Amino acid sequence: MNKKTRIAITGPMGRMGQMLIKEIHKHENAYLTAALVQKNHPLIGKDIGDILKIGKMNVCLTEMLNIKKNDFDVLIDFTKPSSTLEYLQYCNKFKKNIIIGTTGFSKEEINMMKSYSQNIAMIVSSNFSIGINLLFQLIEKTTQVIGKNSDIDIIEYHHRNKIDSPSGTALAIGEVISKVMNWDLNTHSIYYKKGINKIRDGKKIGFSTVRAGSIIGKHSVMFSSSSEEIKITHTASNRKAFAKGAIHSALWIHKKNAGLFDMKDVLSFY
């Protein structure tokens, strides 16, 4: 048991949190030591394994981390920026590493995270799917070859309850393209909406968003020239892909002392 990575999870009753716990429960190199919920949650004190019907885990829902009682090596957080920053401060105080899958941070908040990375190790990614991170590499290469001669569009689909738009992953794809093209993403983007009544500017990345039903996540990138079109698509059929990638990242970062990493660093060891 001492060789396993001890993991704390935030938001354990959310869809992502539940999937993370179920995957940790099956993992041979990790085990759960804490499950954090918001204050006054009605299930505080209940065993998370019993709640999820996967067998008792001896980990009860709690509203606060107790560094002695719920000691852990890595915290995995997929909540919201304000909550993530609170957990990050806690990890920084007790020198615990953290995996951050939350999106929607401001520039000031990102700079704060960078400052904490001088003391602890963290992996920050808009998407922990191994497949989507391979897509990033394909997009980079495609942009290098045909980006200057193509109209580029990113179309993303998510479930109706997703709040941020475009998704963090769509923006991350845009950043990959912008870096290759030497563009500033903010000034080289088109967000399609009613009222755009002019011919498309070629030096722009088009963003289209769909929010419907229970779509887990789908991202397509189109490169369209005057004679051909290339479309690269990644579809997540369930949340296991994100959970497995986050857990793999937690194992990878366990022994790191400090630094700000992303999934590209994790995948470089494949």
C-alpha cells in the first residue's frame, strides 16, 4: 500500500468526480484517501464507496482536508476556478502536488498558479484524454504544412449543462494553431454569431459551439483550401478517457518536487 499513490478528489459527487473514484478504486497503483464536497453537503460523513455502490472504501465525504487524517500525495481537481484556487493554496501550504482539470481561469489566476509551481508540482490541462492530446500534436503538424493556405475552423460539441463556451479544449487547440502561425489567438479568432455580415478574413480561426443533450465531448478541426479539406476529429464516448488520463498524470507527478506541467510532458514518456 505504501508504494501506491494516495489521491484526494474534489467534487466527488459530480459526474467527473464519480468516474475518477470508480477508476481509482480499480487501479493497482493508486488509492483514494479523501473526497471533498462543499460545506453543508447532505451526505457528509457517508462512505463514498457505499454512496457509489462500489463497496466500502473507508473514505467519508468531508468539507475540509485534514492533513493528518486524510493525508495524500496528489489532489485531483475538476471543479471551478474559485474552488480550485482555494485547494491550490492548501496544496502549496502543505507541499502537495495537484492535477487541475478546471478551465476558465483569468490571466491573473494563471499567473498565480505559475507562482505556486515554484514550490509544488502541478499538471494543468483543459483535457486529460490521451487521444485529445495526440490530436494537439496532429493539429500542430497539419498547421505547419497547410495552415497558411487554409481557412481553419474549430467545431466543438458538449452537453447542454456545460457553462464555458468555447470549451477550454477548443481554446487550447486554437492556441496550438496560433503558436504555429505566430498569431495572437484573441485577435485572430471569429466567434460565429448573428450579425457577422462580411466576407471571411483568411487570417482567422473560426469557432463554432454546440450545447445539446448529453454529449460528452467532440472536437473537430477543419483545414479548408480552394481544392481540398482535411478534418481531424476526436470524440469522447464516456468520461473514462478523462479519468484515466488524470490518474495516469497523478502517478506521473507523484515524485516531482515542483514545476508547471501539461499532458504533453506526461505523454513524452510513452
